[in-house]
Amino acid sequence: MTRAFAWIAFALGAIYFFLPLIGTVEFSLRMLRGQYSFEAYRRVLADPRFLDTLGYSVAMAVATIVFGVLLVVPTAFWVRLKMPRIRPLIEFITLLPLVIPAIVIVFGYIRLFNTSSILPLTGSAMGTNVLLMFGYATLALPYMYRAVDTGLRAIDVRTLTEAAQSLGAGWVTILARLILPNVLVAVLSGAFLTFAIVIGEFTMAALLNRPAFGPYMQLLGANRAYEPAALAVIAFAITWACMGLMQLVTRFQKHTRAQR
Amino acid sequence: MPFLEIARLEKSFGALRVVRDFNLAIEKGEFVSLLGPSGCGKTTVLRMVAGFEAPDSGTIRIDGQDVLGLRPNQRSIGMVFQAYALFPNLTVAQNVGFGLKVKGTGRAEMDARVDEMLRLIGLPDLGQRYPFQLSGGQQQRVALARALAPKPQVLLLDEPLSALDAKVRVSLRNEIRAIQRDLGITTLFVTHDQEEALSMSDRVVVMNGGLAEQVGDPHEIYNRPATRFVAQFVGTLNVLEAEVTDPAAGRVRLAGQEIALGRPLPPGRASLALRPEVVSLGPAPGRDLRLAGRIAEVHFLGSVIRMRVAVGSDHVSLDAFNRPDAPPPAVGEAVELSVSPRDLLVLEG
Ligand SMILES: Nc1ncnc2c1ncn2[C@@H]1O[C@H](COP(=O)(O)OP(=O)(O)OP(=O)(O)O)[C@@H](O)[C@H]1O
Ligand SMILES: [Mg+2]
């Protein structure tokens, strides 16, 4: 009885999830009248703006990941080592981006860093890029922090740190040679999530007027019929590839690397 | 001049005084153990020497240099932890070489030293393994090699054997001691296992409630305990309550019997302590003090027979060797114990 119910729930979920996907895929293949073809995909890939915006977003994602790792790994490490009592507070702070809408964050940024402020980041393209990266890092913070903190839980941070210190290591060595390698899997899964978020993000990029992939998808969607469907499928594939890589790395880790 | 000198060390965590007026001077190459019950502050002393905790007051000098201003990574100290603190992402060889690499030692020299250390701990072929592929005993050996590789001035070990099973523990403690002698490295070893402390150390510090109750060589600690705590914590002890009848002549009344200890005693009541091995069942040469008692328990352990004998309202434990031709005494049997007055310790307090 409960088993049947579970299967029904599963089937409903699967239909809810897959039907639009199948519909989109099917639609994206019907650009040429009376036959299935990849014409819509060809046109998307031939559009220089596709590669430009995708390239821009990938670069932003990489920058966000690097910045996020440099920010989150030392912070999570330090909190675990020296201030375990404030961990709940830090955890709460890292959750805030989930409850504060991106649009609020970006308007805040624009107010704080506009051309007449002390730090006029929005005055130049580069400055705006940096601002956008900060915004992305904020959005990714809940996932990144949680992933890294979970990774740190698997090792005895304090003992390993003290062992390294007694062997003469300073903080940079400890972070780079011990902490980071031991939380690499966690960092990577955080990184793939960040990547997926940045690739699809619309609000911040649009409001800061940067040529990112999200606004391009929206633009295309407003003006064409078949190409947006193809683009959606491509974006979906990228996201899933990220998830797949995440799984793969986790698996790979379990087999070859150290557990105590 | 002592090599490692700890003077008037104090440390509190909040209202809890964990280390109190701790003094210790260790000679170069000496092996000293800190022995005491859980929570008495052993680890805290060690961590202050290593630099992981700052004392509230007092001094720590290594080779004449005050090290309190130095961070842990500046102190030239090797440390072995209770939990396996090997770096899980590095191989055994990389673990052992870690301290050398941090120092900027050249490749060739480092490899040679790592090989030397692995041979020293008897694991020359395991350099490419990862820590999780080693047994607990092997991991602790590697931890020892890692601590020793950069040639530290002082070696600190915090209960390095307590996570291992009994057999490995005994063989590894002998090995650690042999390596320590071999290298002549000044060592401070923390344990709550008295057998470990007595068998390994040049000197033992018995700690209680943050205080060093007695410092001395194992023979002295065991045979001439300075305080009641030391007497009771180290080894098995029988305590008999006696009434001093003649303080000057050292006569006491014990379980209804008048005996002479032959040395002056404070007036009033006295606690007399006896190690099980100084008591014999029946008359024995040189043990002319007799105590009448009754067998309360008998445990036949094979080569040894362990007995508890009721003497008045106290109990005395003693061991006798098994004799193939004589069965062990029966419970309830009246027996006579003999001891030498010399072996009766008078406990203060
Ligand atoms: N960082 C700390 N904060 C607060 N209290 C502490 C801290 N470290 C140790 N203590 C307390 O200090 C006392 C002594 O601790 P310590 O670890 O030195 O004992 P120990 O002799 O090593 O005991 P064990 O044999 O159990 O390891 C304990 O009561 C412990 O709870
Ligand atoms: Mg301890």
C-alpha cells in the first residue's frame, strides 16, 4: 500500500519534472517544417552573441569560484579552529542570501557603489564586473560555505593544524597544503553549484547591464520562437554536466583518498 | 644547566586552575613522564611547552632560551598526539618529510632523511602508502618519525599509545624508548598509565589537580611515595589504619596487635601502607612482623595466586606464586602474614 503510494508520488514527480523538458526538447527540434532537425541549435551556436555571453559568464563563474574559495575556506577553517562558538552565527549569516532577493542585493550595491560614491565601481566596465562577481559570490555563499564546512567536519582540524604548526608550518602552508587538499571534494562540489548559479543568473547581470548568458537567454526568448527552446536545452545540459562532474569527483575521491 | 626548564607555571581556564605552581627541570637527553589521573592538567602542561596554550604566569626555557614569546612553529618541538594526526592527503613519506619541506630542505637531503627515519621506525617500505592504509601502531610510528625528522630540540608525546591495543602498546613503548635513547632527544611523555610511566622513564612527575605531587625516578616514586596520593595512584597499595601508642619509640596498635616500627611517628592515628609484594603468607626470613588475619578472597591466576586477607577491619592484598605441590588456601582460613617493619610506609595527611 505505502509502496504503491510511493511509486505514484514518484511517477507524478517524474512527469512534473520531465514533461516540460521533453516538450521543450521536442519543440526545439521542429524549426524546419514537417521534420525534426537541429536547425535551431545550429542557429544558436552560429550566433556570435551566444559564445560571447557564454564566455563572459564562464569567466565570471571562474572568478567567482576563485574568490569564493579564497573567502570561504580560510573563514570556515578559522571559525572551526578558534571560534567554534560563533559557528551558528556564521551559518546564519551565510544563509541570508537565500532570504534576501537578488534584486535587493543588487540595488543595494548600485546605491553604495554608484558613480557619485566613494568607491565608484559602477563607473567602469571592469568595476562593474567586480561588483557583479561580488554579487555572484554572495548568491553562492550558502552553498559554498555549507560544502566547505561539511568537508572540514571530516577531518580533525585542530589536531592536524597543531601537528603542522609543531613541524614549523605557518598559516599559508597549513591552508594550502593541508586544509584545501582535504576539503577539495567539498570545494569542488561548491564550485560546480556556483558555476550553475552564475551561468543561469539573470537579475544581477541585467540590472548591472553586463553581457552575461542569462540576459541573453531572456533577450532571445522575447524575440524568437525555436531558438530559446534550443538554448534552454543547452543551458540545462551545462547544469547537468556540472552535477554529473560533482558526482564523479565525489565518487573518485571515496575510492582513492584518505579516510581514517 | 637543565635543557628544558619549566618554572612556576600557572594556567587557569576561567575559574578552573588547571596547572598550579608547576616546576620541572629536564636534563638534555632525559626521558620524563607526566603521570596523573584524567583532567589533572598533563596535556595542558605539554601544550604550554609546545606553544598551543599561553601560561598565565611562569617561564619555560629550552636550552637557556625563553620560548614563551615564540609561536608554536618557531619552537623546534616535535609532537606526537594521541589521535592519529597524520595528514590524510599525504603519503607516509610526505608526512615524514613535511617538517623538512617547510624548512626548505633540499630534495636530496630530504629524501635521505625520510629514508633514514622510515628505517629507524622499522617501516622502510611503506613510504608510498597513505595513512589510512596503515594500522594504528604503524600510524603512531610514522607520527613519531614525522616529529623527529626535523631534529627538534624537544620531543613531546601526549598519550601516544593509549589508542592502541595492549600488545602493540607494550612493544611500541619499548621501541619509542629505544629510539629516544638512540637519538638522545630530550623527551616529555604524558600518560595516565603508571606501568608505562614506570617502565619507560628516567624520571616521573606524578600530577594531581594541576600540582606536581612528586618528581623522582621510578624506583623512588614507587617505593618512597611522598604523598598519600602518589602512594595510592602508583601501584596497588594496602592501607591499614593504626593507633600510635608510643610516638617516640614508634609503637602502634594495629588490628589488636602491638607492633614496633622502630622509628618515631607523629602522635594520634597513622595510616600504614603496604605494597602487595612485601607481604608474605606465613613466616618468611627477614619479615619478622606478624599480622593475624583471615582469607577473604582467593583468585587462582595460574602462576600467581592473588589473595585478599582481612586484618581487623582492613583488607590486605597479596600475591603468592603457585606451588604445584600445595593447593591455594581456602576462604575463611586463618593465616599469618609477615612483613618487615621497614616496608611499612607511613602516609601523611
Ligand atoms: N581549552 C580549554 N578550555 C577550558 N577548559 C579546559 C581546556 N583545556 C583543558 N581544560 C580543562 O582543564 C583540565 C585539565 O585538562 P588536561 O587536558 O590538561 O587534562 P589531562 O591531564 O591531559 O587529562 P586526560 O588524561 O584526560 O587527557 C580539565 O578539567 C579540562 O576540562
Ligand atoms: Mg590529556
